[in-house]
Amino acid sequence: MEVKNKIVIVTGAGSGIGKATAIHFAKFGATVVVSDRQEAGAKEVVATIIKDGGKAISIPADVTSFEAVENLVAQTVKEFGRLDVIVNNAGIGPNLLRTHQSTLKDWDKVIAVNQTGVFYCMKVALVQFLKQGGGNIVNIASLAGLKASPNNISYSASKFAVVGMTKSVAMEYATKNIRVNAVCPGYTESALLTQLINAKPEMDSVLKSVIPMRRYGKAAEIADAVVWLASDNTKFMTGQTITLDGGTSL
Ligand SMILES: NC(=O)c1ccc[n+]([C@@H]2O[C@H](COP(=O)([O-])OP(=O)(O)OC[C@H]3O[C@@H](n4cnc5c(N)ncnc54)[C@H](O)[C@@H]3O)[C@@H](O)[C@H]2O)c1
């Protein structure tokens, strides 16, 4: 995949899909800024990439802070001279409560990370992309951004928003050499999924029973699609969502 020498930021890259994505970009010759609000995980990912002969640094950022996002992009540009790709992956899971029982705290928290965080990252990256004449955004949405997911109001709202923002922003900047696409994973092995199953162990068999492939996705399988969307192999593609869900959406 054609991402060699691209400068790539991955948010929430300290674990799960973000970690797999950072490692995958490095494997194809990109220089990766591994960013997470938790620095320890991000530093481990950087060490793994460097051990395997790749290029990476860690710049911590909590995507709910606009100043932190501005600093993330500014530091990246200071270090490498430009920014080619931002993968807006940082996200948190929901509380799994019915809407009338859901809490305002959960709503605010999930929207702040999953929706506003993506907006902040796009807004700041776009300024840099316009300055340098192009760039590429890949947002991590979810199957929950395409289909109903009951007992999941904040997460559902945030992921539908990510899909909407992806399409609208793609159209806005289509003539500016800036592409914006999204990946919609179904249930994928990660800390987020483990947390969900730990909260309700009966969910494991329930979830698998609705996945035609009868298994969860692997983070590396999602990373493949992210790197492809960010690569020069998909130059005519913008405003699209790719679903990787073992057939669940069918
Ligand atoms: N795992 C799934 O089944 C699944 C399915 C669909 C979509 N997704 C999406 O994929 C993305 C990655 O999730 P994952 O499953 O790898 O979960 P994960 O919990 O393994 O990883 C999420 C990472 O984001 C980081 N993070 C959380 N809040 C942050 C913040 N405010 N600022 C910066 N970093 C923050 C965490 O520290 C963590 O490293 C999320 O957007 C999630 O909604 C996951």
C-alpha cells in the first residue's frame, strides 16, 4: 500500500484498533505519530515499531482538549515539516443503558471523545492540509454509525455524527486535494469490546450469534482498510464508509 514516507497521526493509538493501525502504517514505510491520552501504551507502540525497523514518535493528546489537538498537529509539523494523514480513532464505549435510564454524564463524555474529538482533529488538520496543498483523513466510525444500536444512545449518536461529518467534510474539500473517508468496524477484539463483555458476560454468545462469520474482527483486519484508505491506492475515493463486520450488517 502506497503510504511510504507519509507523515501520519493516529489518535487513540495506545491500544486496540489504533495500535494495530499505527503498526501497520509503519510496516508500509510511513512515519507514525502515535498519540493517546495514556502515554504508557503509546510509548510501547513506538518501541514496537522502532524495534521492527519503522519510524515513530509519541505525542500524547486528549482529543477532548482543543489546545491538546492543536499542540499535537503543531508538534508533528515542527518535527517532520508536514502532516499527510490523520486517523481519528480515539473513542470510548457506552454504558449500555436504555435511553430513559442513560445519564447526562455518559452522554457528555461519549460525545466529547467520539464526536467533538473527531471535529477538533479534522478542524486543526484541515488548516495544515490547506496550507500544504493536500491531506487525508480517515475517521473510525462504527457499524453503530450506520444501523440502529439500542441501549447505546450516546455511542449511536456519536458514530452517526462521525459518518455525517465524514461525508460533509469530504464534499467541502474535494477540490483541495483533501480526502475524507471512514471505516465502520463491527465487533472487533479490543479493550473496548472486552469492557463491554465483562460488564455483561452473556453478551459474548449473543454478539457472536448475530455475526454471520461467528467471530469478532481482529484489530489488524480493520487496520488494513484504514491504511488502504489513507494510501495513494484510493486517490479517487472520498466521503465513503467501508464496513468490516463479518457480515453483521447484512
Ligand atoms: N472494538 C470494537 O468492537 C469497535 C467497533 C466499532 C468501532 N470501534 C471504534 O474503534 C475505535 C478504537 O476503539 P478500540 O476498540 O480499539 O478501543 P480501545 O479501548 O482498545 O482503544 C481506544 C484508545 O483510545 C484512547 N482514548 C480514549 N479516550 C481518548 C481521548 N479522549 N483522547 C485520546 N485518546 C483516547 C484510549 O486510551 C485507548 O488507547 C473507537 O473509535 C471505537 O469506537 C470499535
